[in-house]
Amino acid sequence: MWITSSLTNSLTPTAVALGNFDGIHQGHRQVILPVLNGDGHDRSTVVSFSPHPREFFSGQPRALLTPQSEKAHQLQMMGVEQLVLLPFNRELAALDPQQFVEEVLVRHLRAKQVSIGQDFRFGCKRSGTATDLHNIAEACGIGVTIVPLFTFKGKRISTSAIREALDQGDLTMANRMLGRSYSLVGEVVEGQQLGRTIGFPTANLQVPPEKFLPRQGVYGVRVFGEALNSDQPVLGVMNIGNRPTVNGTQQTIEVHLLDWMGDLYGQTLTVELEQFIRPEQKFASLDELKAQIKADCETARAMLVPVS
């Protein structure tokens, strides 16, 4: 997949799915699918924005469900040929809807087809609606697909709804809205090795600083990585938190692998979150902590039915 942040370097002509697409959830996929079903002459292209417009306007870093590398991976798995990450700056934010279509979609991307969600807003001060884009683009000879909103259990599928579910540890809701398990991807780095001293060695995962982290606590997880030398995921227990039992102050992500031993330092792991087991707790002693971790492992085994 070709990735560029420059419109002049984009591959054209294009069929464009337009949006922020943080999370690449079920609703996003429905917006992207129409551009994958073209006649083969137009490059299937996702146009997104970097930084996220909310981050640009607020001036505050925004945690993302899918940082750039994860977003690119998910799109490539879908069969998207090109990802254009438009630098969101004052110049882009100042374009009115007509200018945006003419400058970005017509002049640079030579778009033949555009797909957007029903709630899509664009142009200066978000003044343009999906209907506005439809009317302006069609006048320029561009076909437009407006995809209706999707719901799960009566709730609109959105990045905000998924973030809320993850904040609550509701992985059933989050994963169903995503259409896959929420995952953390990162490098294993050296930690304090406390787990090893109590019989539960852990891999300390360093994820991108902009990655959105779910509720602190203990999770049943499935772990993937070349270093595991396994065709199947390795089951595990993950803790996200500050380790209050040992007076920890820094938030860490620690993964204990069930039925696997080995050195993982420097290796990249993908950890898929399947079940929230319990909130983080402070125990009176290391023996109490050890007993609880053992119970957590048994709970995780019961929760995580092996993938066939």
C-alpha cells in the first residue's frame, strides 16, 4: 500500500473514502468498501487527516484507537491501495466546502468516486455536510456514495462509543463495534522483573505514546508475535496499571504468557484484549498478589476458548 502525506505524490486517478477513520470500526469499513469495488482503473484510496482535527483545534494530544502504523495495517488488510494522510493545518482548515472538493478531490486526487459517512462534516468550521459534498462533487463529475450510520444494540457505532466502552472495560461492546479484538502493539522492554521473582514472569510492553489505553485492570488476552514460534496465539493475562502493591507510580503494561517461556526483549508483540477480569487492586503482601495472579490465570484459561 502506498502511503503519502503529499497530495502531489498521490497515485491517481482515485476512488476515495474520506474521513478520520480512527479505529477502522464496522461503520468505517462500510464507508471504505464502496471504493474497493471499482473497475480497477481507479486507485482505492483512504484520505484521512494528521493530526486529528480535534487535536489541531484543541492543542492537546489526542489518544488514538489506531495510531498511524495500526491504521495502515488495517487498511492494507482490507485491500486499500493508497493511504493519503492530509496534514491538517490552518490552510486546510480554512478551505470552504467548494474549495476542498475542487482543490483536494478534483485537482490533486482526480477522484472519480467518493464514499463518506452520513455524518461526515468538512470545510471551514465544519460547514459542509454529506449532502453538500454530494452536490458539489457530482457537479464536478464525481460519483458519491453516502453510507448510513450503523448501530449495535441500538447504539450508534462510533469511535467515541468504542472509547467509552474501553474506558469501562466493556470489551464485548468495543470488540463487536470494531469487528475485531482491540489490540495493543508494542516492543517488549526491560522492567523491574518483579513478576519473575514471584513465579509469574511478564513481558513489559511499550506501545506508541498516542495509543488509547483501556480501563486499568487485568485482562484475558491472546498474544501474537514471530518470537513466539506458534501458528496459534498464546493465551495470557495482562495488567494495565501502576502496580500499587509495590508502590508503583508509572503506568505499565505487563503481559504474563500462559504455557510459554522464553526471552522476548526487543521483540514486537500484538496483544488482543478479549475479557476484562477485574480492576487493579492493592494487596497487603506479595503472597496475596501471587495468589490473585494465579486465580487470574485460571479465570483467563476458562474465558479464552482456544481458537480453532
